[in-house]
Amino acid sequence: MRIYDSLNLIEISKDNLLFNFDYFSKFGRVWPVLKSNAYGHGIKQVVEILKERDFEYLVVDGYQEVLEIRKVTKRPVLMIGSILPSNFSKIKWKNLAIMVQDKESIRALGKLNKHIKIHLKVNTGMNRQGIDLDEMKKTIKLIKKYPKLEWEGMFSHLAGVDDEKQIKKFEEIKKITGEVKYFHLGATNGVGDIIRLGIGLYGIGKGLKPVLKLKSKIVKVRQIEKGEKVSYGGTFVTTKKTNIGVIPIGYFEGLDRRLSNKKGIVKYKNKFYQIAGRVCMNMVVVNFGKTKPKLYDEVELVGVEKMAKISETIPYDILVGINDSVRRTIV
């Protein structure tokens, strides 16, 4: 079957992703985090690349992501998001572990009378997910009521890079757990023997290599006179005769609307150009000035970290906002 040529394309760098994985492997055992479509990179593409590395678990939010991974590999997966207990009986539990944080889920899993691996999440101060310290002993007692539940891991999540209070509390909780195979507190910027590697895997951070490039094509070129308005609301007005071009990527595809009228966003032939006017739903206009671009030539969008800085947000926000409809390809 012929592959339809795409106007918009995300390139995923295999070499850069493996470089980032290997960098963090120096500090601990890496468990790649692939939630939110692998932080916008494409879950199947990232899993395909990671076939070249060894680790105990891929980490995701929910079961729908597990199903996507199963199209590529049967490697073990840990789900760390919330799941309705009514869905437990519909899940295929082979090579799968689940986060638990409440007694209702533990009972529901236990009543299935199946061998299921669980990772107990504890609240060490972030006050989001996890059971509290005063619930630990009763929770442990409940888990032991169900011999087919394998209490394999215990973990928490840091609110900051090195929250000493949380780390201390986690160590206190470890003392009352007994023999558990995996204790994991460390995310990309965290601590511990196991690193749940999220944003760092994708090259966001000092010394890392960005994995994603977002490219598009110029689908309309025109020259407009001085004093002409561009796009919705006419927020961009030309000060001289100007070449403009349209690229078919807007806020639906993941180009943040806060980038409207911002400079240095679109790269064409090694020079950066300004967005002219408001970012639209499926397209944006670019101010090419004196440069006359060629129809259907390729352009590249500025890197994620710079885009986030200009938008006054975080790279996570930009990455997960890239729509699944944009084709991903491994390069």
C-alpha cells in the first residue's frame, strides 16, 4: 500500500533517544515513561527504538497505552495511573503490573484470584496520589489477605528535584514494608536506584539531545503591500511590501496559540522567521519579509524548549499538545 505524502511530519531521532537513555543509565536502572503518547513523540515509535535496550518496565498511565505497546512488543509494562476497578476483569494481566493507592482497588484485584503484580504508591508530601503513612499497616495487612497478589513495588513521586522531607518520609515507610523487590522514587530529576525516566528521555534538559523535530510545508505564497492585515483580527500589519507564506499547522496540530505574532518560530533555509498574526486552527501565516519562499518547500518549527519559553509555559505542555494525527517517523 502506498503511503500518503504528509504535509506535516514529526521526525523522531533514534540516536538521540538512545543517547539520552544511556546517559541516565549511568545513574541508575532506567524505566522509560511512555505516558501521553510518549510525551507526544509517538508511543509505538519510541517502543520500537527501545527494543535495543534492556530494562524491567515500560511505564504508562493506563491500559489504552498498554494496548498500543502490545502492537509492538510483549515487554513488561507498569501502569501508574488510576483505573476503575470495574475494568480489572477486562484486562490481560500477563507481563503487566499496576499501581494501587486505595483499599477498594486492592480488594477488587484480589477477588479476581489471578496472579497480578502491584506497585503500592505512597504519599510522601506531594498530596496528589498515594496512600498516607498512617494507612500503611492496614494496607499491608489487606494485601496479604490475597496470596495471588504479588506486592512487587512501592513508590512515590517528588514534588521538586530533591525534596529532602519527601525522601526522608519515603525511607521511613520503607522500614515497615518488609521485602519488596522494587522501591522507586526517582523520576528524571529525582533520586534512587530506579529512574522513571520521562522528560529526560526525550532530550529536554542540559546536556541531553532533543528527540523530536516538527516539520511542515509551505502551501501558499503571496506578496502583499504595505499596510495590509494578516489572519484573524488583523493583529499583524505589514510596514512594507512583504512576502508571506502559509503552512498547514495550527493549534489543532499542536502549534501553541500563544506563539501568535512571535519571532523566530519558523526555520526556512537556516533562517528563522516570524509568525504573522494569530495561529489558526489548522494553519499559520509566516512573515518571510524580503525572502520569497518556494511553494511546497519544507520548514521546521523552532525547538520545543525555545517554543515553551516564548509561550511562557513548560516543554511538557508543548510536547503533549502535538496532535496524534501528525505523522511520526523514526530517523
